[in-house]
Amino acid sequence: MSRLQAVFWDVDGTLADTEMGGHRVAYNRAFAELGVDWHWDQGLYAELLTIPGGTARMQRYAQRRSVLLTPDRLKRLREAKQRHYLALIRSGAVQWRPGVLRLLKELQQAGVQQWIVTSSGLASVQALLDGLHGFSTGPFRGWVTADDVRCSKPDPEPYQLGLRRSGVDPNAAIALEDSAQGLRSARAAGLRCLLTPSPWDPELPAEGGAATAVVDHFGADTPCRVHVGPPCEGGQVTLKYLEMLLDLEQG
């Protein structure tokens, strides 16, 4: 069996359920605070999630509404949104996805490099990691955020940068994702990808077959269900299971 050297974690929807009860609520609070007449309900926000990155999301929505969003106003919206997002994390509104904390600890104890690769900005990532505890020392060797790249997912640049920084061969690493955009990015960078699908991604049903494996979650008190890929012993995604995926042929 191949030896896993690195795992690249997506953040929103993969590490934690951040979108609907976290980011979306924070955007709406920022809009209200700054007098912007927008409200993103769940249906609209699910549609906007196909646009990677919060800044691009607000800019594209402003164009749709024929609203001029100046750089200063955009900056103030981002800052207000980040403040409200941090408050939501501190309130307990955002939690690890099932099995994530267990898998993070197992990989850390085994000495596997763990990296974050996300379309979110660094401030959002730091807020999440500061708010979600469970480690005496952080499990992540580093991160690639929207602040580090010119092109966000589905472009391969984020994962290509993660591979360069880790020094790991793509055949010894795996990406953990929840979206069609993330899956395309990982595969274009030559990585195998374990997918835990987001229910908010309208593109995913057509894209999911490109994943090395698809599970509904990583396995906790309730065993995970495997939709694509080899059976998962004990109903939990483990280091052993991830190494099994490395031995599967790339599609």
C-alpha cells in the first residue's frame, strides 16, 4: 500500500459547515449594518457559491443588480462581514463536520503533512481555526488562500501551489473537497480527490464521478456512506482508507 505524505483540506463545507449558518448570515448582517439593500436567502446564496471567493461574489452580485460598489465600500463590507463571521464562530454557530476532528488528529499523530487549500481569504481561515478548538498545537503545516493566488478554484493554481510548498508528489497526496469547483481544481493539479458533497452545489451531481471516492461525511458516531469508491471499514475515513485510495487508478 502506498504511503500518504500530504492531505490538502478545503475549508468551507469540508472542514466545517460554514456556508449557510456562517458566511451567509455574516454577509447579511454586514449588508444591514452598512445600509446595503441586499439579502441573500439560502437559494440565492447556493447559486452565488458557484463564484469562488467572497470579494468576487459581492462584485458579481453588484453587477447583476447594476449597483456601483466602490473599492472603499467593498473593503468596508469585507471587514464588517469578517467581524460578524468571527462572532458567529465564537457563538458556536459553526462546527467541525462529522469525523473531521478525529481524522485531523489521526493524520497529525501519523506525521502526515496537512495543508489548507481554499478560495477563502486568510482572515476567514484564521477566524475559523481560532474559533474551533481541539488541538494544543495546530495540525496544519500551512495554507493556500485566495490571498496567495491569481486564479481561484476551479483553476489548478491553488493545488499546484500547495504541492510546491509541501514538496510532495501528487501521487503521494490527496485532496478533500465538497464542491465541483474544488474537485476540478484538484484533479487538474493531478491529485486524487475524496469528495464529501455539499448539498448546496448544483454542479456537483454531474461532476462527482470524477472523484476517487465520494462519502457523505468522514464518519463519526454515525458511519459514513460510500457512494463511489471502495468500502470504508468501520464506516470511518481513516489514514488507511486514504492510502487505499492512492493505489486506485486515476480516472
